[in-house]
Amino acid sequence: MFKQLLLVVAIASLALAGSSKADCRDDLEPSAAAEPSSVQLRPDATRSAQGLLDEIVSWLSSNFDLPAIKDRPAIEFTSRAKLETMRAADRAHWQGFTQDEGIDRRAHRTVVALYDNNSKTIFLPDDWIGISPADQSVLVHEMVHHLQNLAKLKFECPMAREKLAYMAQGKWLGRFGMSLESEFDVDMFTVVVSSACMY
């Protein structure tokens, strides 16, 4: 009976996770990568992001079981609408649906950023500046995926890699008296449940 109750709670939490404000996707397929015309050049923001990367890698390797690999990802900026399209294509791919079938319009979350394993690129929204701890935490989250990719870490399912990324993002925010819940409306219970591989 307890296992059934736990399963019901987990399913309810997954449904609630669909209504969260923030979402991060990774492991994009090449077809889901941003088209050159939609990618914006933002030299100041790119320098800001690149300037943070060494600090973030050192911090991640000191606080989590991640290698201190100095191979930097590419950083590109694109519209939030394009990030949404890329996420939908990614989700459709790993769920085995066509793109239209993979989009759940009822469980819509705003995409904060994306990481593409194949091109080793972090896609940030075109309004990302990198000054606030919240902006920086988004880069922390995506750098976790970059280090996971470079270290060739394996996961039971695509969502399993999200748990560590959210934990790192939350810990980074905690350094500034902030939290995932206050900044992105994401709670750790939902992260743990949604990152579980349930078949």
C-alpha cells in the first residue's frame, strides 16, 4: 500500500513539474540545434559568460563529483521562442514521438537555457546578461551538462542528468541567499521526482 501511495505522489509531482516556470533541456540532437539566422552575436554577454566559466568549473569540481575539465563550450544566444522550439524537438526525439506529438501544450514551462551535447554549445536566452546570481546559476546548470558530456557520464534516462545540474544551480544560488524556488519556482522534491527514470 505504501508503494502505491508513493507512486501516486510521484505521478502527481511529475504533473506539477510540468507547470513549473523554468526548464532546462540538454542532449539536443543536431536537427534541434539553432539555425544560424536565429543565433545572435552578443560580444559583451559572451565575454561575461566566458569569464565565468573557469570559476564555475573550479567551483563545480570542488563541490560536486565532476572533473575540472577546462575545455570550454561554445556560447550562443537565441530567442526564447527558438529555445522553446529546440526543447520541443529534443523532447520529441528522446520520447520517440514526432515533433508535434511530443509537445504537451498543457504542461508548458519556460525554457531558461539549453545544452547541445553534439556541438558542445550552451544556448542562452538573448536577454541573458550574466550579472545576477540567477543568470549565473543558469550557466552553472548548463556547465554541469557540459562536464557530464565531456566526462562521458552515462545515465539511465535523459532526465537523470538533471538532478545534479539542479542541485548545483541551487547551491550556487544559496551562496547569495537565493533558492531555485524563489528565483525559478522549482522545488527540489519536484526535481528529484522528475529526474527519476520511471518506465
